[in-house]
Amino acid sequence: MSPPWPPRSHLTSLVLNRLERLQVEALLTQRAGGKALPAEVVQHIVIKTDGVPLYVEELTKMLLASPLLREEADQYVLTGRCARWRFPTPCRMRSWPDWISSRQPKRRRSSGGAGAGVYL
């Protein structure tokens, strides 16, 4: 691929090739802070991302921030069944944070506290 813009001295072109499975697993471990991810999660990420580096990183980051995984001392644990997850495609990654926040428990405002804005 050649970019549609003219060459500039202050721009550098960088080609990112697809990662092999071992490289994806190493990136996952790095993004998880050295903690182990469930094998089922690793398998889904490897298959779904097809080795695209940015997609691997973003999907991993979003999963770690989601309620789908629970962090423990030396590993992450599934909070449900991985097979039921619907992973976003790269084009839909922008809507993924909205999907995660829609799964978070909502905080309700208490009617008590004389209108002091107490949250449960």
C-alpha cells in the first residue's frame, strides 16, 4: 500500500504486519500486567483479532476494563461464559465502551437524605 499523500520529511511510514499466535499471547500477557488470562479468553482474542496488533491491544484493554473478567492476585477469572460474548469487529470498536457501560450496574439516587443526593 502506498499512502495517498505526498512524502514529507517529518512523516515516517510504519508497516504493522499481523502477529503470530505466540506474539498475540505475549501482547496479551503484557497488557494484563503479567497476569494470566483464561485460556478461553486468549483463544477468542487470537481468533477474533486475526493478529491485527491494534485490534489485539484495544480488545484486550476493553475486556480487562469490562465486568466480563475479574482480577485476582495472579490471574483474571471469567465472570460468565465466554462463548456468549459478542466481540466487536474493528469497525465497531468505538461502540464497545458504550456496550460495557450498559452492562454496569446503575447507581440509583436515594429518595432519603432530604434531597442530599445520596447514592446507593
